[in-house]
Amino acid sequence: MTGEENNNIAYWEGIRKGNKQSFFDLYNNTYFHLVRFGLKITANDELVKDSVTQLFLQIWEKRHRLNAVTQVRAYLFTALRRMLADQLEYHAKIETAIHRMGQQEAASELPYEEIIVRVQQDEELKRRLYHALQQLTPRQKELIDLMFFEGYSYQQIADHTSQSVKTVYNTMYAAIKLLRELLK
């Protein structure tokens, strides 16, 4: 085992104990490797960087439930690969839905001017929705995704995220309320 991996193991153990410096040290020690690895999966560098950051935020949030790991870099690579696969699948679903809506509109013979207006309105709505979703917390985004894109029930989301159903309900309520306010 390399000295770098021994350091990573020590950082991991520090994170499990709530040590912020260990968290930052592991982040700094593995960030470049994770980004480089992620870019082999997708060329979307913003998605990769966001996913690496999100991965570390999840690690910090779940630090007290983390198990001991002997191959920290391998663990992080696997977690990042799964996260990117989920994100790419999510984006593909959105693109497919947008494409289907576009095909349905194209099938109905509309005047050229009407088509232009609708495309502009759709782009504006997508832009507003995207910006509204960015205002949510990572947890709220995760729950919105599980409910509306994956079709999970409140109970399934609670089981999936290790939260109570009431917490899931309250988080979803706050997220939907905020989205409504932002989309007015």
C-alpha cells in the first residue's frame, strides 16, 4: 500500500470521527484524480466537478455512518462512477422527454410563427425551472428527483435516504413551496 493511500485511510478515519481538517485533506489529496477519472466517463467537465463536490458533501453528511475503508481511492472512484451514471441517466431522461414533447408539437401543423413562440416559451420555462432547481438544497434536489423522475413514494424515499417519512414529507413540502415561489 502506498504512502498516499495510507494518508487517505487516515483522513477517512478522521472524517468518520468528525475531523474537518481530515475532510479537507482527503478532498485536496483526491480531487484531481477524481476529476480526471470522471472525465474518462463523460466529457462534461462541469458535471464531473459538481459530482465530485457533491460526493464529498454526501461523505461529510454521512460521516457518522461511514464504514472503515481500506481502499479509499477505489471507494471514491466507484462512488463517483455511480453518481455520474445516475446524473447522465437523469439528463438523458430529461432530454428524451423534451424530444418527445418537441415531436408531438411538430406533428400538429402549426404556423411557423407559432412554433417559434412556443420554442422560445419552452426554452424560457426550462431556463427558469433549471435556475429554480439550483436554489434547492442538495437534499431537496435528491428528493424531488426520487419522487418526480424515479416515481418513488414517500415511504420508498424514506427507506432509500434513511429518513423518516415525516422528514421526507416536510422536505418535499418546503422544496415544492420554494419552487412555486421562484416560478411565479
